[in-house]
Amino acid sequence: MSVRTLPLLFLNLGGEMLYVLDQRLRAQNIPGDKARKDEWTEVDRKRVLNDIISTMFNRKFMEELFKPQELYSKKALRTIYDRLAHASIMRLNQASMDKLYDLMTMAFKYQVLLCSRPKDVLLVTFNHLDAIKGFIQDSPAILHQVDETLRQLIDTYGALSAGEFQLIRQTLLIFFQDLHIRVSTFLKDKVQNSNGRFVLPVSGPVPWGTQVPGLIRMFNNKGEEVKKIEFKHGGNYVPASKEGSFELHGDRVLKLGTNMYSMNRPVETHMSGASKNLNSQTQESIAPNPLAKEELNFLARLLGGMEIKKASGPEPGFRLNLFTTDEEEEHAALSRPEELTYEVINIQATQDQQQKEELARIMGEFEIPEQPKQRTNKGDDLLAMMDEL
């Protein structure tokens, strides 16, 4: 297992989350002069994306994220994305958040599978960050945050060997191996089977630095070529045109990691039979359990802690539905297996003086509103929420 995998996993999943949210916010956009109080406008869309991206690329958060560490379980990472998705005026209910996370994970899993050269995972990450910069062209301060993360990626991963990138890719595939959720876009494009497993291509460009298959060369003990044998490989491969750029700005060449929702087509998710059968095996690793000691410490270091509560009464802010209708959303919530159901995040600020002193080092630029002191139990000592970021 590679200890350098977490930043790539977090940034790529975060990029996919932003793609989905941007597509749904655009689909529900209402012209500002015609919008009711509870309807989305273009200004709201930009505000939501700016708030989430600013939180996601916070300097202290990135410093902690890039420290060498083992991957944590799906439940801990899922909790982070719940926290990110609710870092603005937007609110998602449980079914929409489940669908969002399913789309994020399956999209990035497909991209990792298609990385024929392990180092291409870094190009996929650059594609996500380049697209994120397109969302915030009018916000120079946030653009600077993303550029700083790009520089950190170059410094951290630029000199890694092919073997180290292979270990990173293997670690990512192990993380995704039990997820087989069907996505309508993948099914329509015939890159995913009805059981949720992906179909890998046997054509296209070969990895940069390699040759098209079809020839075996044999050498003697002096290193001299003595024989050639041709064979039929059964595919339709072509040489790579050029290598993608690993610089701050440049042509990445690789298209994996770009926004697949830019064509504005609806995307649905469905639990495959294989995934349903694996529920009992994967419940511990998928269902969020924020009171697990090790993962609470992880979340406390990364986000300053959080609190999971069931929403009571009307949800604050603007509600975003990732389904076509409210009826579809309700049906999805009822039909989803209990093992894969998550609590809705309710953003609240609860902290005591000890938390404030400990988390101030970590949170840096985060603004934490003053709250009265509260008694907390041992588990809550690691949790604190922020309303304003």
C-alpha cells in the first residue's frame, strides 16, 4: 500500500463531485429576475462552487492531506465529502448525497482502470484541477489556492519512479474493488456491463514510451538482436502522439479526468446485483461511523472535526436535488440497501476551549464563530463543526 495515495484520491473524487454539482446547478438555474426565494440562480451556482473549492483547497488542510499516510476507509472519506458538499448554502438530502458519492467513486474508478501507464493517474489529477480552475476564473484568491496545490503535486509526485506510481494505482484499485454501481452514462456508452463491471478497451494509443504490440525480439548473451517474431494482438493500437504535460500549465493530452457532464445529459445510478450481494461484506468499510477512534482522529486533523446529526425541521439554505423529480429521489432513498445508507450532515458549530486551542493550529484560515462552551463526552472531544468557512 502506498502512503502517497490519499491526496490523489481526495483531489480526483473532489473534482468529480464538483462536475456533478455544477451540472445539476446549471440544470436547475432560474434567471435571477424570475427566481423565487427558494430557486437557484447563476449567482448561487458560482457562490456554491466558490465556497466548496475554497474549503477543499484550504492551505492547512492541504498540508495535512499531503503528509505520507495510509488510506483510510470509505466511511471516513465519505464523511469528508459530506462535509465539503455542505460547506456552502447548498443542502443535499440523504438520497441525493448517496447518488453524488456513487457517481464520484465510479467515475474515478473507471479513470484509474483506463490508466495504461501508472503515471497517468497524475495527469488525470491535473485534468481535474485544470477544470476546477475553470469554475473560479472570477476568484483570484481561490485560483491561487488551486495553483498552490498543483505546485505541491508537482513537487511531491514529479520525481516518483514508475514502480512507485504502480503502487499508487494498485492502492487505488484495491480501494475501489468492491464498488460495482451502474451509471447510466457508462451503460449507454457500453463501457460498463449490467453487473456494474467496466469493459476495458483493446484499441487506441499505447502508453507513452512503449511500442505497439505485435513484435517479439530475441537477443543473445551479448545483447545482440538475433531473431524477430511477429504475432497478431487482436486489437487496434496506435503509437502515442506525445506525452502529456506535467507542468503547472500545458496540454495534458490524456482526456481522462475531464468533465464528462459537459454534454448535459442526465446520469442515473443503480445498485448492481453483485454490489447488493457484497453489502454484508463491505458494511464496515462503507457505512459511515464517525465515532471510530482512529478515523475520528483523522477527520479531526483534516477538517477540525465534525458532528453528524439527523436534520430536524426545514433544511437551511438552498436544497439541490440530484434526481429528475422529487418522487425519484424519495424512491431512491427507500430502495437503497440499509447497509449503504448514510446520515445527512447538519452543519453545526460545537466546541469547547480545549478544542479551540488544539484545532486553531490546524484550521488556520478557517473562521470559527464563537459558541458557548458545552460539556462533551470522550468521543465528542475530537469533533467540532464550522458554519462559516
